[in-house]
Amino acid sequence: MNAYTINFDVITKINDEQFFQLCRNNPELKLEQNQNGEIIIMSPTGGETGNKNAELITDFCLWNRRQKFGQIFDSSTGFKLPLGSKRSPDVAYIQQERWDKLTQEEKEKFPPIAPDFVLELKSKTDSLKEVQKKMQEYMDNGVKLGWLINTEKKQVEIYRQGQGKEVLDNPQTLSGDDILPEFRLDLALIF
């Protein structure tokens, strides 16, 4: 996926409501905004990545239907993170008690909350460095657990709040730790 960054600062500062409306008025574009206020335009994923994203979200949704611990979100969901960026992880999870504290309006727009868990699936055209920066941004904003899955290298980077990054080479499964209780992801369909 190619991504392009645009800085509108010389023209205007785009506030939260304007960014929300920009996204709504351009549904064919996948837009994010980094902490510097720059708009990031990303192209749609290809078939392989889209299929893998579908497999991932299915596993998380099935787990959550059984456990009923919280809410699962797909890559179309934008989150307004505490440090100001608006990001859309490929998969996100928020514990139910935290989700319930948001107002209805906050739930309907870009929820102003850092997910408890995020997953990013690196596609062949993604810059590893940029996706790693995005994962660190999630951690800086309070995400407790993050997985960066690199299918080309058959590698997973695990980010945990307050800990160093852990890198796993060709793992068969991933455990959700205490953030995703009893969740195990079988990577056979991804790798």
C-alpha cells in the first residue's frame, strides 16, 4: 500500500470535526492523521492483504462473541488517540468497561480512546520503518498490547506497554496475554 503525507499547515489547521467530515466526504480514501497534524492518504489493500485481514478479523470476532469482554473494530474505524493522531489499525480491541464510558456521540465519530490492543498487518508495499513508527505511536498513546505481523518475513513484533519490543520468527500461534484472555491466533492462514 502506498501512503502519501500532506501537510496543510501553510493553509489551515484541520481540527477534529473537519478531519471527521473530510473522511466522511471522501469514503473512497483511507485517511489517517499523525500527531503532527499531517494527513496520510493510503491506497486500498490488494487482494492478498485484504483476504488476510478478513481472516484475522474473523478470528477476533469469533473469540469476542464467546468471551464478551469488549468490542472488536476493523480497519475502517478511526480512533482519536490521546496525543492527537487519528489512526485506523487493521484490528483493534477495547475492553467493554472502557467502551461504555464513552458517550454515544463519541462512539459514532472517531472514538477518543486508545484501544487496549491493536494489530497491524504489514503488506508488501508498506514501509516496515513507518509501520514500526506507527506501532510505537500506539504504545505512546496507551495501547497495552500490539502485534505487527510481517507476512513476508514470517515474523511478528510484539509491543507491550512498558516493555521492549519482542520479535518472533515464524511463530505458529500468538497468545493474547491478559489483554485478550484465552485468545490464541493460529498463524497458519496468515503465513
